[in-house]
Amino acid sequence: MTDSKQKAIDFTPMYASHDAFRRDLERLASAVADGRAATPAVGAGWENFKHQLHIHHTAEDSELWPRLRQRVAGRPRDLAVLDEMEAEHARIDPLLAAVDSALADRAPELPDLVRALGATLDDHLKHEEDSALPLMQDALTPADWAGFTGRMRETQGLRGAALFVPWIVDGAPAADRSAFLGALPPPVRVLNRLFWQSSYRRRGLWVQA
């Protein structure tokens, strides 16, 4: 267990990312229901969703879960949670591929596949929030968490951050938007306000024609 005097990990960016994944799948489901799945805006939104989810899950698999396994070694119940996290990631990948193919082929089963992906991902995110995040808070050190967030920043790079930050807050409630941006370094907030936000809007992800 971490030292009781140790500063708690701030999971605001993690929760914000989860909310953005849920939001994008709701937008996809709406586009499919409205017959807009083949539009460029929906295609661009879907491609970005896959990109962001890939970065998120890859960093968890390569940096977060291994660090946490080291901290909870000898604790079978906690190790079982990590096994479940990895198994859930593996179940999501084929659903992403199936939706990808159905979108390309305009297949009639697309609505069912989108619903299956949404339900599976939402179940995983809720499980992570309810079980894995408390475990991280209990067991990880600041250095462990910094290793994970550092891998995320390294993978995204400045160009990726210019998309990631405004994507996270796109359509977010004012309080959530403020909390997420408040957790970022001041220079990042300035870049987002002056440049990134307007560039993101021009991309028109998910926008109805």
C-alpha cells in the first residue's frame, strides 16, 4: 500500500478520456441510425476514436498493468483484476475490426456491431473505474503513474496533443471541461486556447452536414 502521506493520484485525465470514448461511440451510433455513417465527418471521427483508444490501451498494457502487477505481487484478488483488464482489452479489438469492416462495406449488421462495441467498451471502462482505479490509488507510486502518463505524452507528441486535448473537451459539460484543462500545465492550456481548439473545429469530426 502507498504511504498515507503520499499525494493522491489525480485521475481527472483518465476519467475525461473514458468519457470521450463513450461520447464518440454515442455519436457513431447516432450517425448509423441517421444514415450518416458513410460521410467523411463520421469517417474522420471514427478514425480518430480508434487512434486515441489504441494509444490509451497500448500505454495501459505496456506501462500501467505491468507496474501495477509488480506492486500487487502476491495478492491474488488484485492480480485477478489485472487479468480481467487485459482480457477485456482483447475482447474489444475484434469488435473494432468488425465495425471497421462493416462501415467500409455498409453492411446491414453495422447497427448491431456498434451496439456490441459500445456495450463491451462501456462495461470495460466502468470495471476499470470501479476496480482498477482504486487499486492504482492504493498501490502505485507517483513515479509509477508518471511512467504511464509519460509514455502517453511520448506517444502522442506535440502534434498528437494538439488533437488529443481539444478532442477530450469536445462537447464536455463546462465543469468537466474546466477540471480537465485545469489538470494540464499552463502552457498546454494556452496552446489549446490560441491554436489547437480552432484547428480541431476545422477538422469537423462527427459534424452533421
